[in-house]
Amino acid sequence: MHSIRTKFTLLTLSAVVIALCIATYIGVYSIQTLGKRDADQMLHLKCTSGAMNLETYFDGVERSVETVSTLVQDNFEHMPPDQLYSEVESVRHLFNKVANNTHGVLTYYFRLDPDFTKEHPGFWYVRDQGEEFREHKVTDITQYDTSDTSSLLWFTRPKAAAKGIWLPPYYTENLGVRVISYNVPVYSHGRFVGVVGMEIDYETLANEAKKIKLFDNGYAFILDENSNVVYHPHMDSTLQYGEKLAIDSPDQVKGDHHVQYWFDGSQKEAVWLPLRNGMRLYVTVPLGEINSVWQRLIVLTFSVSFILLVLASFVMMNFGKRITEPLHELTNVAQQVANGNYDVVLEDKSNDEIGILTRTFRGLVEKTRDNIDSLHKKIYIDAMTSVGNKAAYGVYIQKIQDRMDNHVEGIEFGIGVFDCDNLKYINDFYGHDKGDIYIKTASQIICRAFPNSPVFRIGGDEFAVILERGDFCARDELFNLFRKYREEVRATAEHEWEQANITMGLAVYDPENDASVIDVARRADQVMYENKRLRKEKQKSVR
């Protein structure tokens, strides 16, 4: 006849074995799933950061060329006919400064169309080995048909496109190197003048891609939109631009921007992102290397599970009942805390480890609750006015931006911007304590006028309010109410610092013209500054 202890031990061990088997199975499945997901996330993160670096690089070149082309076009619009030579020389001086401040530029040029003028062909500067730009003899454009986009690409294609474009890598015979260029056509009174452009050394692009590493054998490569190889660390010696790397066939695409393919006898997994110049950046890792990470974890999981089974059996045979009950209570409380409920009650009935753990956990819960309340106030509440601060404003508008990015229908909101006039004068003449009173008064008026909308202090003397739903529909009445409260305070205030000279501006979201919340805020700011200017002009005229 088995004793109660034996029955309890057998029952407990059976439960432990079953539970551990289930946990091990779930753990193995979770490790496999999480391992693959983490690898995907790492690939996406690496590809995103690499694309951002390349985009920053390309953006610098674009902005440099666009800056020069804008100034050139503006100058040519207002240039007297006899000033062509001096204008070109002025562009030469400006372009030199811009090119020297742009990373990776090999050449820069401003070439005029012979149909526009034969007086001046323009100029072309090339960086020499001493990292200085030297003027190079220009190509004779008159020897080419500028309507033929198959030759003289840097000139004919932007002319045909009538906009700034990136050209795919091409070989420049004059320099004997591969380059990538960005070119912008220039017009004067609707007439084509010429092309402003920069050429980037292919090696500079390759070096940027070489910096992208992942795991032991992961790397980055670049293709154009037709899967032609632009840069590949293991193929440049054998593959030239114009040849394909077929990794985007339908049977190899796993998902959006995610492919698997075979290369050099190894199965690869890659994530790609488009670049602004039409190319695509790929970050790839051998599939076996990705799988080896979670496979090692699975082996480790089985080993640990076996060890835990032995230890759990020993512990449960000796202390199962004594430990299970208080731990069960503590687990329930921990789950409530994890779900955000910090108003829990823990009783420490014993002085053993469970009792110590219970008291310690209770102290941590209380401390965490206090820290969360304190941290929320420090992070999101302005200490002086008790309204939301700039961080809270950023969080709020990001939520609206997320709705816009997800194309949520029916988005309606407006942003009001308020600026306290003459705060510097109050601070300088009466002292900063009076300036604080001035700011608090302004905050109270805004909060009083918009009690149902979030108010934020976004600068030293600037406030913002975001109007949605009912307040958005009643925005005109609310702003009239604000004006009324502002005038009441100004009429009853005995001192200047007790007044509230506040200039306001309002902008309403226009889905056809506003690409982001920042666009709405920027327009509200512009309206506020225009109102401030008009008020100052009105005050001057009264004087």
C-alpha cells in the first residue's frame, strides 16, 4: 500500500514531467519562431540604417546640385544679355564652395546648351589625387545630337526629362572610372539653358555599402530597378554593370522586401529597400547562419530542460506543497502588476525566502508606482504651468501622424499656436519672477478657453492646442472666447506682467496639401507670426 507521500510524489512528478514537456515544446517552437523573427528584424534594421546612410549621402548631393541650379536659374531669369560671362563665373565660384562641402564628389559641372549660347560652353571640374578640384577640358556638345538620350547621358537625359534625375553607373572615358551622377536642367523664361550636375565616384558608393555587415558572413549589395548589379562585394571582379542577379523571381519572394535565393552554392536570405535614385539596397545573410543561432538555442533548451526536470523532481518531492501555494499567490499578483494594476495586496505570513520575496516585491511595486507617477510628470508635464510639455506635444502629434500614415478616414483636426508678446521685456524690466507670472497667466487663459482640448507649452513663451472632434467643429467660437478672456485680463490687470498679450494662429488639416502634422503646425506658426506682424504695425500706426 502506497503512502500519501508516495502518492503525492508520483502525482507531482507526473505533473512536472508533463508540464516540462509542454513547456519544452512551446519553448522550442517559440525559439524557432522568435529566432527567425529576430533575424528578420536584424536584417530589416540593418537594411534600414544602411539605406538611411546612403539616402543621407545621396540627399547631400541632391541638395547641393538643387541649390546651385536654383540660384543659377534665378540669376539667369534676371540676367541682362551682356552679363552671361560674369554670371557663369559667379556660378563657378559658388559651385566650388558647394562641391568642397559635399562628401564623395568626383566632378561637378555647369554646361550650357549651344542652342542657348555659343559665347560660353560652361565648365567642368575634376577632383585630382590631391583632393583639389581642377578645371578639365569640357566635352564638345556640338558634336552630339542632344535629343538622342543614348549618348552624352549626363546632358541629354535631364534635358529630355525636364527635371533632376539620377543616372545609373556609367563609364566616363575622359576619366577612365565608373561614376554615378545627379543632374538638373536649368531654364530661363521657359527656355532650356543647360545642365548642372555632380558625379560621384563609384568607389565612394561601394565603400558606403562595404560598411554594412551582419553576422559573420552577411554583407550588402546594390542593384538597379532591373536587378542589374551596381555593387556586389563578391561579383565586381567578374560581373560588370548591366548583368543581372536574378533574385526577384516570384518563387523566391518571401514577402514585401524580403527574398530568398541561391548564390555561390549557398542559400541566402535578404531584405531590400528602394533608394531615392532608383537603386535597391540589399542586406543578405546565409540562411544556414541565421538558422544556426536558434538551432543552438534549441539544443541548449533541451539540455536545460533535462537538468530542470531532475532538479524539479527533487524539489517537488521535498518542498512541493510548501512552496506551491505562496508562489501561486505571488504569481497572480505579479500578473496583475504586469497588466498595469499596482493596487495589489501582498501578505507576508512567513519569514522564509518566500516571505522575503513577498516583502521585496511589494516594496518594488510601491516604488515602481511612485516612480511611474513621478516620471510621467517629469517627462510630460511642464513644471511651471502644469500643462503638457514639448515631449507630450511630440507624442500627441505622433499619434495623429500614425493615423494619417495608416490612411484612417475622417481625420479632422486643427492646431492653434500662441506666443506671448514682450516676454523678454517683462523679464528684463521687471525680473524673471514677473515673467513667470506672465507665462502662467497666458497658460490659464488658453486652458480656460479650451478646457476640453490638450494644451502644451512647446517653448519658453509658446503654447499649442490641438482641436479635435467637438472643439474642432466649434473652433471659431472657442477662439472668440479666447479673445474675450484675453481682453478681460488685460482690462483688469494693474501691472504689465499681469496682462496677457498673446498672439495666436490657427491652421486646419488639409488632406490634399498637408503630408504630415508638422505641415499643419508650420502653417499655424506662420499665421501666428503674420498676426504678430499685423498687430505691431497696427500699434505703430496708432502711435
